[in-house]
Amino acid sequence: MPDPQQDLQPGTYRIRNVLTGTILDPNDGTLVIGSTYSTGSNQTWNLEAGSNGYRFRNEASDTYLGYILKQDWVLRGLRNPVEWTVTKAGDGYSIRPAQMPKLVIDLANGNRGNNAKICLWSYHGGNNQLWRFESV
């Protein structure tokens, strides 16, 4: 079976939502939101290979993209790494917690506004659940 992550290599990326064009941004170093583009390192993520997928480490906050189980499922910057699988889908990639493959990173309600909530949600294939990796 081909590796669904085969064309995505470790490196530094901006992660942009397919539906809205907003970028994953740990706004205050902890809560990750969808934000309009800026040139700051707060919107750049180091994609690191892990044993079960990838880890995303933010350049500005030096925290890892993660979540706290059963605590509202919003994404946060955490000190301990969380591993994610990245799968090509439509015009982008779905990003799933390696430990919970039925969930994906979701731009809540397809919110086009700045500071939009990012959470984990059941996969339905909408563009609000797809992301592009832009090499920095």
C-alpha cells in the first residue's frame, strides 16, 4: 500500500486551510486559531518525523501542536509532542491525531473570520478539514 504521506517531507511550513486560506497560529502561545496571513514565525511550523507520524513544533512558541483529551477538543500548543498522520485528500491534506484516526483538524464551522476556532472533529471531507503545507 502506498504511503499517503510520501510527498510531504520534514521541514518548515505554513499550514493553510483550503476553504478559507487562514493559517494555523498559536495566537498566545497556547490556543491555536485560524488567522490571517502574517510573516511572523508564530505561523511557521517545523514538521518533524515521529515513530507513528509527524510532530508539529511552532517556531515562535517552541510548543507542539496538540490537544487535551476531553477538554473541548480545541487545538493548543503543548510542551510534549503529539503525533499526527497526514493524508492526501482532495485539494489538500487531512491531519489526524495518530491515537484517534477518526478525528481530524477542523476549522470550526468553516469560520472565515480572524481568530477562528480550530478543533478536532469527525472527518466529513469538507474543505474546512483540509490543509495545504506551504514550504517556508
